[in-house]
Amino acid sequence: MSLKKPGQLHPSWLAVIGDELEKPYMQALRHFLKAEKAAGKVIFPPSPLIFNAFNHTPFEQVRVVIIGQDPYHGPNQAHGLSFSVPQGVDLPPSLQNIFKEISSDLGIKMSRNGDLTPWADQGVLLLNATLTVEQSNAGSHQGKGWEQFTDAAITTLNTYRENLVFVLWGSYAQKKGAFIDENKHLVLKSVHPSPLSAHRGFFGNRQFSQINQYLIQQSQAPINWQI
């Protein structure tokens, strides 16, 4: 694999969506981010981690895609993987509920470590729709171009890969993944794991065992969900 600087996009992704980086919307997004930093605003995640999901899960190794919305906007939380926080950071409520469902579904005990990097390294693309956010300002970087970039990633996976699992929790993710070809891929939908909605159908959805059953049917190794 070619050596790359921190923050650069993995070569496997550059090969399939690298053209997006040169399009006017991405140039405008870069200009926006530079201006925000110049104005003294704190942006999460740190620059070297913006493409963390892509860099831990190369294009040809993707097996499961879990779509989130925004990075966490509190200090030390966001590190470029949807729903994940670095080790040592308290589990956010949605992640607590994800862990509860895994424990219930698979009968495994989860730790208090919320770093989901082991999932990413097994082929779970933990993809937020928006890859940056301003500190303490949820949704602040929506509509600035990231959604177009992450749509391009999902479109490319949908088109050029087969037998992937797309996990769409909540209406936002379901709208974003509405075009995924369900004849080629397994699409799992549910309400969001947020405390506001988890009791309306996230708990008991048993999607983690469904993912593994599907992967086994495709002659692939199941995901080890234990953290």
C-alpha cells in the first residue's frame, strides 16, 4: 500500500471516488473549513481523522455499511467513525443502546470501551453523512457538501460491489440510502438507537445476528461485534 499522510483518503477510495475531491462543491467545502478555522472555531474530528472510516475500511474490504448523520460535537468524542468514541470517553446514549441490543441479540457482554475501530477493521464502514462539525453546534456543517461526497461513496459501493449489508437506522439514514439496490444487497432498517426512539423498535430488532447470518450465507466470516 502506498504511504499516505494523515488525513489523506485511502488509495482504494481515491481510485473510485477521488474525482469528487476536485469538484467545485469539494473545493467550496475546503474553503469553508479553512475559513471556519481561521475564525477560531473548533472543528471535530481533528483533520487527520476526517477520513478515518475510509482509511480503516478500504473499498474492496467493505462488507457492512452503518450510516450515521453527524460527528459527535463534544470535546474528544469524534474520531471519524460513526457512533464510535475513542477509548476512555464515556459511551454516548445511542452507543449505549447499540451495545445493549448487541448483548441481547448475541448474548455477549460488551465493555465500557466505545472505540469501534475493531469493527471498521473487519469491514464495517462506519460512515457519517457529514464528516465534520463545529464544537457544541450539532448539524453545523450540514448542507456544505459532505453529503454529496458520502452519497458518492454509497453510490459506488451500491454499483460496483455485491452482497453488502447496509444498515439504516432512523429516517435520515433511510432517506440517504433510499436508492440502494435491495436485489444486490441486504438493507436493514430500524428506528434510530437514540433514547428518543430506541424503545419503538431498535431494541429487539436483532440486526446484528441478521448481518452475521447473511455474511455466513455469502461464505464470509461473521463480524465479531464484541468490544
